[in-house]
Amino acid sequence: MAPLPDGFSYAEWNATYNALSFGIAAMGSATIFFWLQLPNVTKSYRTALTITGIVTLIATYHYIRIFNSWSEAFTVASKDGGDYHVKLTGAPFNDGYRYVDWLLTVPLLLIELILVMKLPQAETVSLSWKLGLASALMVALGYPGEIQEDLAVRWFWWCLSMIPFCYVVFTLAVGLAEATSKQPSPAAASLASAARYLTVLSWCTYPFVYMVKSVGLAGPAATMYEQVGYSLADVLAKAVFGVLIWAIAAEKSAVEESGKLLPN
């Protein structure tokens, strides 16, 4: 929980405020949608869809906490109908909620993808453990650098966290290619492939946002870019990714119910 820099313009404050509001709305709406869809998929895929809803529920809670912390850290006022002025209240802005969120949700995101692909049980268990632990290690290694102002320290922890990051991305992009091709219909295979690559794409956003404060940007602008960037990446990685998980589950359920694929 690093202290906020002073000197925020209203535009910088408002951009972050709106990004966090968008995060709450997107995650909350996605949670309701996923859980309402549970009766519409077969039993085989309800666990994956339930986990998808849990991920967005956890994210909704933490976005509310981040939003409230951001609001409490500032006063925004207009004098005599003029421009809005933003001042720090002295209350801390706790961005650590993001890392608590990621530590819980990132492993679950990978597990829900593995579950909905319906791999052999031994492979499902093995991949869930490997990818879950690697992603949790990635988040844990990133946090010490996030709360540092020393650029050398930030780069050190960034490099460490990239080791498990690269392992997970490689597994998604290459390791699951064969399993994707074995999906029961072309539509299911296409959706599974889209889910894998969306995860890779959205995940690749995080290291670049992490580096915002490591490439010369500082002060309010760096904080704004960081908060907006993380918020947009989260919506892609959780809410939009969850929609793809639901679409895969719905497609495979339809195939099973039509008799083209017998349930295990």
C-alpha cells in the first residue's frame, strides 16, 4: 500500500473512478449471468460454470473495496461552479486488494478452462495443480515489486514473476493445442481455442501495466494508467473469458444432448 502522489487532475481521478466503476458493473453482471445459466448446461460442465461465477464474484467484492478506498482517498469539490479540484484526504489507498483477488482468482481461471475442456481425469488433475501453483507463484512474486518505488527492485521482482508466467502462457498456447483439437465439435474447438488465446492476450497486458512505473512514468499519470490498465485487463481475463467458458459449456451440452457425444 504505497502512498498516493499529490496533484491529481480531475480527468486523472475521474478516469480511474470510472474504470473501477466499470469493473464492478462488469464483474457483478457476469456473476449473475453465469449462475443463471447453470440449469442450461449438463451436469458435466456445471462445476466449471460455478467456478466462473465464483471468480467474478470475488472480483466484484474486491473491486468494490478498491473503489471505496479510491473514493475515500480524495475529496473532489467545485468552488463557485468552477472546475473540479481534487485533493488527497490522507486516507490510504489500498491497492493490495488486487493481489488478494489475483491470488484467489487466477488459479481458478485456469482450472475452469481445464474443467470445461473435459480432459482425462489424470490430465485434468495434473494440469490443475501445475497451472494453479504456477499462477499463484507468479502473483506472489509480483507483489513485492508492485509496492516498491525503487526501479531496480521492481525490475527484479518482475523478472522473477515472469518465469512462472512464461510457463503458464506456453502451456496455454502450445501444451493444450492437441486437447483443443479433440473437442466434440468444430464450434467447441473454436471456442476453446479462443478462450486459450484470450487468456494469453489478456495476461500479456499485465506485465506491461506493471512496468508503467518502471519506464519513467511517475506521479498521478502513472497511477491512472496502472489502475485503468489493470481494470480493463481484469474484465477481459474474467468476465469476457467467463462468457467463452459458458459458450463452450453450452455448445458441448447441446452436442451431448443431441446424442452426438455420450456423457462419461
